Amino acid sequence: MQSLFLRGPSVTLRTLLLVVISIVVMVADHRWHHLESVRGTIETYLVYPLRYVINLPGQFVEWGDESFSSHQVLLDEKRKLEEQTLRAQVSLQKLSVLEKENARLRKMLSAQTKIGEMVLVAEILSIDLDPYKQQVVLNKGRNNEVYIGQSIIDAWGVMGQVVHLGEHSATALLISDPSHAIPVQVNRSGLRSTAFGTGNSQQLELRYIPHNADIEIGDQIISSGLGGRFPPNYPVGRIVSIERPAGESFATVLAEPVAHLDRSREVLLVWHNPPVKDVLLHDSDVLSKEQER
Amino acid sequence: MQGRGCFKVIAPTIVAALMLHMWPVPDWLAYIRPEFVTLVMIYWVLAMPERVGVTVAWCVGLLLDVTQGAILGQHALGLVLVVYIVLLEYQRIRVFSLVQQALAIFVLLLIKQVLVLWVSGMVGQAPSLELYFLPSLTGAILWPWLFLLLRNLRRRFTVSRSF
């Protein structure tokens, strides 16, 4: 027998209770980051299967594209790739010489040497998230030892960092999200700043740059590695506009990210030793590490 | 009302709505994509308020939070309050014509969006508002068709008596 009226203290009471729980959960998640494991569990067991299914058609199309492309197209592609590899190897040869030279010079200055980084290729799943947030879902997760805060880069530059983690997937926040900021440095002058996202995937904003700072349109900005979250010296963007409004204490500087934030399909997850640890090493430690290699 | 059997049709429709929410679409479509999950939840509360209530709404809202990468509890809060309003008013909304219903749904969707926006604003992640409420409009426009589709489904699976 169904009751005709559903209103009554029980529904109102339950609603109130759920509202209070929601608020507590929101505070715990946003302020204290206590609920990453809960989110990870939901992500792994409930959401990931759905994402997997949604991603299938895209994967199928890609597979079909690869399987049914003609002999000639594949040959052309192979030739192109071979050429690219050759070019890359040539510049790598130079790079290794430069790297050695750099290490030697740094040793002479008794500065720490750059420590090698490990990378893993991940694929961006074709899934839509909130269009007002700049986020992507990657197909690698805790199973691949991905961690929260890990940087992701593509072939052109820094893309963002991992913010949520499931067993087999990870959600990454792009550097263009309004809530994201990355410490950067102007490559030419060494000027340090912070690049904030604007919500537009083609625009970053460099804040707190004084009017007389040495910065020009076209300057390359790279990650400075300060804060220890991002590996240093990866390209982040290029300065596209500088305004110095009279009466304001800081210039308005806009940059364009060099990473293909809305086009890349394959990205790299980077493991790097946080510089905080490196600073604590004594020179002798660095040297012995070098010799071990 | 055949015991728990009714979840055989309710759960799949909610899952389908979640998937539609995540389905990759061109950029312009993403901005006007209606909130299928909210629409489907409203339908089920209207159709069987004794089965689908605020607790289910909260759980679905939490799922929505994870799929959207939102703060946990953000969509859950919105969905719970919208479902609560529907629970108070379902007898009235049921006798509306489809157009009147669509108007009511428009208001409900707006309430949900405002609640979500309010939380985003409080944590300093407020999005730009130019197109923000378009999904409510498209959701209301889509309502009559969704309503008929879900009613057909429900009748085929003989989930409930009336409506």
C-alpha cells in the first residue's frame, strides 16, 4: 500500500541531513583534501568502466584508421618518421655533448647537476568533462605509479598536473584552468613570475610583473621548478602581449601556451626528483652519484 | 511496483544519462548540453516518488561530481535540493501539460545550476556566466521528448502503476 503523501518530517529531515553531509563533504574535499581516496574508489569502480566504454568508439575509429590505411600512406608515414628520428638523433648528439659540458661547468661552479627524469606515455581519453574547467582524463593511474601533483607534458611543452587519481585513470588539470598557476621564468632574462590560467586554452596570464621588468613580446617562458611541483626548464609558453597601464602597479602580461592543450592526444607523465631534496645534497654526494653513473 | 525489480530500468537510465554527460561532443555542443542526469532524476522522482528519493539523488550527485571533476558534494547538494522540491510538488507537476512541465523543469534546472555555481563561486572558481545557464534552457526544451521516452520505457518494463 502506497502512502498518498510523501511529505512529512522524514523527507525533510533526510534532506536536511544530506545537505549537512554535502557541506561537510565539500569542506573536507576542498579545504583538507581528505577525500581523495573516496574519489579514487568511486572513480575506479564506478566511473572508469563508463569512461572506458565511452572511449571505445574513438579507439575503434583510430584502430580502423590504422588497419585500413593504404600501403602508400603507411610508407609515406614511415619515411617521414624515419627522417624525423634522424633529425632528432642528430640534435641529440649535440645535446649529449652540451649536457656533459654543462655538467662540467656546473661542477666547476659547484652547483648541483640536473638530475635525469623518467617519463611514461599516456593517452588522453576522449571524454568530456565540465566545459568550464580545463581538465583531461588520462588512461594511466595508480597502477602505473602515477601520483597526485605529477606534471604532464606533451611534445611541445608543459600541459598541467594530475589532480585526481583512480586505479587505471587520472584526471589532470591543465595550466590554462583558472584555478591553476605554474611558477615560470623568462628564458632570455631569467625573470621569474607565475603563469595563471585564464580558462581560455590559448591564454595564460603572468601576474605581478613590474612595469620596468625585462620582458618582451615573443619571449619564451619556461618552468622554473620553484615550488618543486614541476620539473624545471620545460617550455611553458610565449609572451604575446604586454600592457603597462599607467596607474597600475603591475604590467598586464599575456602568454600563449606552447603545449597543444586542446589538440594533443598523447602526453608524457614526468617523474622528477623534487629539487627540495637535491638542495640538501652536499656536493660530494652529487659527485659520487655522478661517478656511480 | 514489483519490489526491487524497478531498479532494472531506473539504474540503466541513470547510467545512460551519466554517459551522455561524458560523451565527447564538439565544443559548442558541450556548452549547451543539458544535464541529462538531473532530468532523468526529476522524471523518476515524478513517476515514483516512493522509490526514488533524496538519498538516491545524493548518491547520483556524488557520481556526477566524480565524473565532472567537481568538488565532492557540489552536484550532490544541488540534486538533493531539486529532488526535495519535486517531492514536495510532484502531485502538482504531474497534472501539468507537457509545456507547463517544461517550464517547471526549466526553473528546477536553474535552481540546480545556481546551487552548483554558488559553491564554485565560494571556492573562487566561478566560471564566466555568458553561456552558463543555456543547459537549463536546452534541458527544458528537451523535456517533453525525454518524458515520453522514459514513460514508454517505464511502461514497457511495467515499473509503476500510474503517470
